[in-house]
Amino acid sequence: MPPSVEARPRDSRGYPVPAITPWEDETPRFALTDYERSAECARNRLCSVCNTLMPKGPVWRVVGAAESAAIRDTLDAGRPYRNLAPTLEAPGHRACMLYASMVCPYLARPNARRGTSAETPDDMTAHVVRGAVRGELGAVVGFGDYEFAVTRSQVLFRFLDVVEFLPHDTADEHLPALRAELARAAGRSGGRQDGGQPR
């Protein structure tokens, strides 16, 4: 676990709660996104998982089957990938997204199903329905940068220039990459595995 994630507030079971997860009656709603927190993370370049600063340069996010397949096919064809469709999924550090891909049941396994539906479905969240399956291929993807827009009801992101594509069937395949990333970060920061960034 990245130290900056380990420092996050915990739920009653002891699981760290991502920065953009809303709380209701002192209980985190893991399947939902808090609008204000997501907007703050976007505006201040904060990781959506650990809530610490993301340095200039690449950002990462976890993508599901459809986008993973599109990225894979585009890269295999030797073309640049550019998806102009906005998403509600916010970016984070490489280590945080590798970790998130392994601990979130929906992201980790191809047969995992969503536990809850979006509260107010619209065009962007119509697929977020209870029982939906992740699908065969997931990935942790690094992008050169991101753009965002804060509307009255949503925070929308677009990601530019794929710089790393780490596909997985089951996300525990990323454990060696996560360990290596944490070791690199510890070396850069003189022992602090969060890159020396403020918590």
C-alpha cells in the first residue's frame, strides 16, 4: 500500500477511503464520487486516491474492458490513441492507481460485478448499474496529461497521449510493478514512499 494511501481515513473494516469517495452517516460510499472533492482534486492536481499533489507530467487511471480494448487495438496498429469523450474517472499517481486496480473488487477481476448503480443515471453513467460485469480486459494507463471541466453537476476529464499501457486480466498481475514503483519513490524521497509530497 502506498504510504499516502495508508494515511487516508478508514472505514469500519479498516479499508482506506479514496479522496473522492463521499461519506454518508460516517460511512463511505465507495461506488460513488463526491462532486466537490473531485472538483478540488481536478483544480489542484491532487490524486483522486490519496489526495496528495501529482507532479507535472504523466497521470494514471484505471480503465475497463471497452477502453482497454480500444487503447490496445490503437497502439497495436501503431497509431496514437486520443479519446475525446469525457469521463467522470479522475486521475492519480501511478502507485495509487496500481494499488486501486488490485483492491477494488470491480476493477480487479473480469467477472466482478458492480455492487450499486449510479444514483442519478445520465448519458455518462448509464453503464453504472448494479450487477454490471467489468469484462475480460482491464488496464492501468498512463497519460501525458489531463484536461477537466467542472460543470454544475459533474466533473469531467479527458486524457491526452498514452505513455504507458499496463493491461490485466486479474489486477494482481500489477503487484511487481507496484512494489517496484514504491521502491523507486522511496529512493527518490530518501525513504518516504509517497514521493515526499505533503499528505
